Amino acid sequence: MAVEQQARGAANGATGAGRRRSRRDEILEIAVGLFAARGYHGVSMDDIGAAAGVTGPALYHHFAGKEAMLVAALIPVSEGLLAGGKERAANHPDDPRGTLESLIDFHVDFALANPAVIALHLHELDRLPDEPRRRIRRLQRMYVEEWVTVLTALHPGLPDGEARVLAHAAFGLMNSTPFLGGEVDRRRRAELLRGATLAALLAPTDPARRAP
């Protein structure tokens, strides 16, 4: 499957998966897929309209322009990650191992379902104006802190800064393979990503703290 097709099909995180999609949602999903496949500057409003079967005036009825589409794609995803992280932490009080496993399951599912959105976060976030970019960065930092909390509980004595390094390393691992397809099916990819991430985050962080 072509990257662009996969991106379009997996952009549900930006378009409200779990509810009936509006025409606006459909257009946004197409735009996200095109941005991810060709780059933000490689896509015009005419390209999006043609792919969506929408004329120029009708397209601008839904979005003021490409920048508005990028904001509409990225902010809800960051909000959803934070809300999901908080929910999973709340479901496992006083059980940091259970919390970590739940957070990993949650993020792996997100990564495999939303390759286009991941590509936008990695490569196009700086295209946004200051205010929405700052808002997204703040949401991202808050999501990271959910992981920091559980990692410092699992590894007593681990400084917060080092826990953040581990959290970002885990995101890099989980976000690394969403565009792969065909050779390994999605279920098995999820298993591999979950196992590798859990093993990495449970590994001793300091020889002095290794269990005897």
C-alpha cells in the first residue's frame, strides 16, 4: 500500500474516530494524508480539493486554509493523548507496572492507527503559528509527565530529567514503525513494539540499583 493511501486511512486520530464523520472530517483526513505523504509545502488547497472532490469555495467553507487544517489535525490529537494517558494512570492507582503496561498499550495503538498524524507532528509542527504551537507543546509536555510519574515510581531514585529521557526514547521506539506494512501484520507489530518498549523501560537504569 502506498504511503499516501496508508496515511489517509489511518488519520482517524485527527478526524474523530468512533463517531460518524462529517464532510469536514473527511476533508481533514484527506489533507492530513496528503501533508504526511508530500509535505506541507508540497500540497496546495487545489490538491486537497481535487482529492476530496470539492471545489475551491466549498473547501474554504470548511477551512480558512492549509494552516487551519494543520491546527485542526494536531491539537485534538495532543488533547486525546493527554486525556488517554491520564485515564490509564487513574485506572491503575498504586500499580506503576500496570500503569506502564497500559500506557504502552495505549500509545502503541495510537502509533499504529495514526501514521499520518505522527508524520505531521514530527515534520510539520513548526509550520503552525506561535499560539497553537505553544498549546501543542504544552499538551505534549503534560503527556510526557504522565510517563515520568510512572517511571520514577518504578525506578526509585531516578531523577525526573532522566525519566524524561526514557519517556522520549520510548516514544521514538513506538512511533518508529507506523508506515511499515505487509511484511509484518499489525497485530504482530503491536506485540513487538509493546514488548520492546516494556523491556526498555523496565531495564535497570543504574548498575548501583540492580536487583541482587
